[in-house]
Amino acid sequence: MTFTDDELDRYARHLVLREIGGPGQQKLKAASVLVVGAGGIGSPAALYLAAAGVGRLGLLDMDEVALSNLQRQVLFDTREIGELKVEAGARRLRALNPDIVVEPLNLKLDEANARGLVAGYDLVLDGTDDFATRFAVNAACVAEKTPLVSAALGRWTGQIGVFEGRPCWRCLVPEIPPEAETCARVGVIGALGGVLGSMAALEAIKRIAGAGRPLTGRLLIYDALGAEVRVATIAPDPACAVCGGDA
């Protein structure tokens, strides 16, 4: 796979980076990533994946841009309020990098369609705030043997992990929490989405390019108020409904 002169210039800082170089950039160009959710995490993640030269990006969301999104969803601007997120987002990503393919997917991912959607991509990045969607994404990724980068936000905290086979994300969250908080109800600091979205993009880039040690089987937890980070190992759950026992 060759690069045009413009691509050589665009990716120059990657090409001289020892852990990426020409081979890693070729892997990025050949790769496809499905970004599930064009929200606080998916917005910055998609921007950095496009900038990094991931050859094909799927952007999946079914919402319209709202004024309340713009505090953290940096893929959009005020002029795009009322537009479909995937259409506005795809336009921005193509403007950032015209050398990649962007696929806007204006639909809801659920148990019925998740596996078919996931099967078309090399890696999935999930930044949704809906547990049912996360369960469906995880199950599809396990079934298709597709790497999953999963990130989530709280009010001032965020977490991110990479899942391939066992343990899966369902080992971490076996059931929907009875009092799950939402950003609309309890709030979220806007810049936290940028931190976790950038981390998610970085983990995806590392995994695709074969650089460093991804967070596979581990969970990074970031406390923005205390400026503290800790990393925990995720143990496989023998009773996991998706990857445990006879699942």
C-alpha cells in the first residue's frame, strides 16, 4: 500500500515515529473502525482516528445535534444544530482528511443488527451512554472476534478498557446498574470527553498499528477532580452470559 505525496506530508510525524513508521501507517490506512455513538467520547475519538489516517470510519448514531451537546461534543458546531449527527460528523471528518472513507450510519444498534454491523469492521470503538447498546456491541464483538475499545464517562471520572475474547465487557458489567446515572440527569464536565475520547482513539491506533501495550484485559480509571489515574486488571467471569462457561 503506497502513499501519495500529500499523505506522506500529512502523516510525516507518524512516519518518523519509531513505533508507527511506514508499516504502522500502512496498517492504519488499511484498517476500518466503527465508532458507536457520536457523543462526548465518540466525537474527539472520530476526529483523531480520521486525523491518524484510519482508512475507513463508520460513524453510528441516530440523534440530531442539540445545543446542549456542544459543551463536549467537539465534532459539531452551532450552525449544525438540528442536523443528523452522522451527516454533520461525516462532513467534518471528510474535511479534516479527504483521503479516508467515512460511512454515516443513522440507525440504532441493537441485538438484532449488532453482529452484522460489527462484522464489517476491524475494530469497534464504543462511547455510548446506554447499557443495552453496550451489551449488544460487546456480544457482537465477542461473536465476531472483533477488538473492542470501550470508554465511559461519569460526572468527573472516566474509564476505558480494551476487550478481546475473555474477559469481555460483560465480565466487568454483568447487569445494568439499578440506578445508572446519565449525563442529562447528573451532569458531566465537558473536557472529560476529550480526555477519554483521545485515550480511546489512542488505544485503537496502538492496537491497529501494533504499537506498545494496549489496555487489553485492563481498565484505566481517571479521576479528573483528584488528577489521579489507576489501572486495574479485569478478571474473566466464569458465569459471564457472553464469554463464560458454555456461553
